[in-house]
Amino acid sequence: MNRGLFSVLNERQKFANFLRFCSKSLLLDQGMQVHGALVKMGFGFDLMLSNDLIVMYGKCGRLGVACDVFDRMLKRNVVSWTALMCGHIQNGNPLESLLLFSKMGLSGVKPNDFTFSTNLKACGLLNGLDIGRQIHDICVKTGFDMVNVVGNSIIDMYSKCGRINEAACMFEVMPVRNLISWNAMIAGYTVAGFCEKALVLFQKMQEVGGFLDEFTFTSTLKACSDLGAIKEGNQIHAFLITGGFLYSVNTAVAGALIDLYVKCGKLFMARRVFSHIEEKHVISWTALILGYAQEGNLAESMELFRQLRESSIQVDGFILSSMMGVFADFALVQQGKQMHAFAIKVPSGVDISVCNSILDMYLKCGMINEAERLFSEMPARNVISWTVMITGYGKHGLGKEAIRLFDEMQLDSTEPDDVTYLAVLLGCSHSGLVEKGQEYFSRLCSYHGIKARVEHYACMVDLLGRAGRLKEAKNLVDSMPLEANVGIWQTLLSACRVHGDLELGKEVGGILLRLDSENPVNYVMMSNIYADAGYWKECERIRELVKSKKLKKEAGRSWVEIDKEVHFFYGGDDTHPLTEKIHEILKEMERRMKEELGYVYGVKYALHDVEEESKMDNLRVHSEKLAIGLALVCGGLEEGRKVIRVFKNLRVCGDCHEFIKGLSKILRVVFVVRDANRFHRFEDGLCSCRDYW
């Protein structure tokens, strides 16, 4: 070979090696220098080097330059086209990849297995099932569907497009399956919710002697988490240990193990795995912190968060949003405010998801003014921001404000989604705005972009029910194009109780008990309807039925935050160290209310088969009253104390509702009570719910 030619080829290969190294290491500046040098050396139109340049610029995020290189090429081959398609996908634009695939078809250049694989991935990212099927058909006709890389991509595409059965068919017909094939199918089953099938496939994979990697374990452990399959999860954990798999240095597998143990309530094991991780990832921290919070161990959760802040790991938007969610659920105002102050100081604190979580926290803590201030100051809002605020207004009984914001949202060029419509309908319902609610519901049903769900119909049933239009509500349920679920019948039954419609209540109750015979809430609702109507034998029959079925209703729990400490109470709770003082002050309040307002206990809310004095004792120890009693003991009667906030996991009972109304009048204190349905603002003897909740 001519020495000069050999030298040129050697130089060309050096440039190729340099560019591939720059691609792998994401060295943009050095790659640009190599680009300049190869142009000077006369390789500016070299096919191989141009392809390498496209790959390098695509991986380094300079897709515009990659396109320029592609456009200037005198000749292109399948690698050129596929490299630019990959670049588009890597830079978050899968649609451009598909458009390029279409142009390639007109160019006469034939696709290869990587071209098909790349564009099948684009279809999965776009949820583009129709185009994905067309590409699959081309692969079948050309025989590429039996090539591993293409077959795997077909499985992944169908899984991401929600067609798990079609993915499984592809998996079954593959002549040879590699690790990626098994992983794609296991992950597909897990994401689609077919976790049992994922575990069966994992077992088959072991039986055929397949190699297992971190993706196999991560997907399978997630399947165990979603199923609550602690036994299978333990077996995988043991397999990892005996097989010498170092999950302590693999953050993904360690995170999946922690998530498994947290979801199965095994926090001791989750903490043990966490302690063995050499380099702890923010995901592992988040899983453990939320695990303790969900178990009610807020002190340990906050201590772990403090340790995370002091570590070298950057607190991300996900954990900030998650912590805000915990504070919102437990209505921890002070902790929420502290987290808000912290979020302002970190880069991820400006994420719109974090801002939305802070907004939600203030609303769920009953701090509407703070929420309004934050909403007005948000630098950017998305549909979730508007929906959270509209929901908040609705739950606070501020229906007109919810409607105003819904209309303002559309003027701001933000299109409402199905959840936003649900929020505004909820606002109309809680405020009794029947005509407005009907208008929005009609608009939703005629809008082709969104389909009305059962939840939207339930809102309308609630709206009509509150207005006493029970026949209309029943007709709506009977005529709706969707199958009525338990929730919508419960909504109608609740309206029957409020308006004393025993006949319709019996009919609806019968349907409800046939649909959901193991839910104690349904029996309690029916029992209450009979009790309100004075049908004590029927009421007793229902209660005996609950006992014979051994059904247990969720225990009522209320809590109040005092000096940054949360105090929880259950009905009849006598474990608090200040129980004696709580009872004393509640008796004193009862005496004052009786003298000043003529208040008497709503004994119809107590058991009918006990003495009147016992009924009063039973009602006095309801969890919300105990929480209020503690707030009064701890300074609630002091001059200047204007608002007392109490939270309950269930619906507030009728007697407690009357009691708090009276208390707000004699003490001239505002009580804000959040129950399972809404907020109640008690002020000067009145409630914002207007006695319908």
C-alpha cells in the first residue's frame, strides 16, 4: 500500500477514535476541536467521520449542529440516518425521529435493525401505537422482527403503549431470548399491573438458567412491592446475598429493596438495607423518609430528612414535593412553613411541582390566605397549579371563587383537564351552586377532548342531592352511560339521609349492600338512616349483621398541632397525660353553652340503647372534641387566640358539628375543622358548610 495513503487512512482512524471517545465521555469542547481539525485536513465530507460527528453532537446535546453536519453530507448511508434519529430521541424529540424515518423511506436507503429499534422506541415514548404497529408490520415483512434488538424493542413499545398482551405474543414467538428480552417483558408486566405474571416470568427465567442483572431485580422487586408479596421479596433478597450480588453498591436494587420493605410495613428491614448502602441515593432516602412518615413516625422521618440535608446529596424536587405531601396529609402547618422556607433556598425549590405541593399543603392546612398569596406569586403555573387552587376553594366552601378561577384559567390559555372539571364541580356542590354546576357538567359532556368519568357524575349527584332534588339525582345515576360504582351510590344514600327519604334510601342501600357487602361504611350509613327515622329494630338488625360479619369500621382519629407537636386522639381516648383537664374544660364549655345558648347534646347521634347520661359521656369523648379540649387547655382560651385548627380522618359527626358551632359563638374563636369531605369554618355560631356536609 502507498505510504501516503496509509498515512491518510491512519489519520482518518485517529479522528474517528477521538470522536468516539468524545461521544462516550460527553466532551463537547474537545469534539468541536477535532471537528475543526478534520475539516482542515480535508475530511469534512468523509462519510464515516460525518456519522461520528452526528453521534457526538447528538450525545452532547448539540442537535442543531448534528443536523447541519447531516444536511451538508454529499452521501448518506443507514448509519447517518439512524445516528440522527438517535440524537433526536436522546434530546427528547421522538417525533422528529419518526419524521426522519419517513424521509429515509423516500431516500432509497434501507433501514437496518438499529433503525427499526430506534423508531420503535420513539413510538413507545410517544404512546404511538398505530405507527408502532406499522413499523412492526414492516419488520415482519422484512424478517427483522426475529432479530433480538428489534424483537425486544417491539415488546417494549407494546408495553409502553398499554398493549401488554401483544407484547407477550412477541415474547412468545421470539426464537432466541436474551437478557433484555426477559427484562423488557418482566418490566412490562410490572408496569401494567400484572405483577403475578412478572413473578412467574422471573421464576421461568431462573429455570432456563438466564443471567440476571440489576434491571431484572429492580422490576421483580417492584412487582413484589405492588403486590405486598413480602415472602417473595425476602426470597429475592436472600438470593442477592447468597449469589454475591453487591446491592450495597447498586443504588437501583437497594432502592427497590427499601421500597419493598417500606410498602410491606417492614421499616426495620428497610433501615437495615439502607444502612448497608455505600453511596446512598436520594431515591433511597426518599423511600425511607416517606415510609416513617406514613407509619406515623414523623419524628424519625424529620430526623432522616435533617441527615439528608446535612449530607452531600442534593435535595431534589421529588423529595420536597413528597415531604410537602406528608405535611399536607397530617396538616402540619409549622413543619410545612419550615419546609417552604427551606425550598426557597435550594435550586429544586423553584420546580413547578414543588410550588404546587406547597400550595396544596397550605390549602389542606386550612391556610387559604397563604395559598392565595403563593398562587399569585408563582412565576409559572400549569394545569395542576390551577386545579389545586380550585379544589382548595371548593373544599373551603368558596364555590364562587372556584368558578372565578376556573374561568380565569381559560383566559390565561390553560386548558382544564378532567381533574379540573372535577374540582370546579366539587366547588359548585359544596356551595350549593346548582345551575352553575349543571352548566359546567353540560359543557364537559359536550366537549370531545375530555370524557366524563363516574366521579364527575358523582359530583352532580351530590350537587342535586344537597339541593333536595333526589329524584333527579337517581335518574342521573340510572341514565348515565357508565356503570355506577360504590362511591356514587354512597353519595346518593348520604343525600337520602340528610333529607330523610327513607324509601329511596332503602332502595339505594339495598343496591349498595349487594355491590359492596364487605364494607362496614355502607352498613353504618343504612343504620343511621333507620335510626334517624326512628326504626330502631331495623337499625339494630343492621348493626347485628355487621357484628356477625366481623366487619370493623375505620376508627375515628383527630389531631391538633400545639407548639410544633402533633397530638392524636381516638374516640374514648384516655391515654393523653392531660385527659383529666381536657374533660374538665369540655364539661365547663357544655355548662356555658347550656346556660348561654340552651345547648343540649344531640343524643340522637349516640347509641339509642343506653341511658341519657351515658349518651352524653359517649358524645363528650368523640375524638374531635378531645382535640379541641386539648387546644383550649393549652392556651386556646387566652386573649388574642383567634383560630384553632383541628383535623379528622372521617366525617365530623352531627353532635360535634353543633357543639363546635356553639363553642365558636360563646368563645368568639374561629374553629377550622378539616374532615374527610371538606373544611368547616365555625365562626359566631355558624359553619361555612351551611349544615350540609
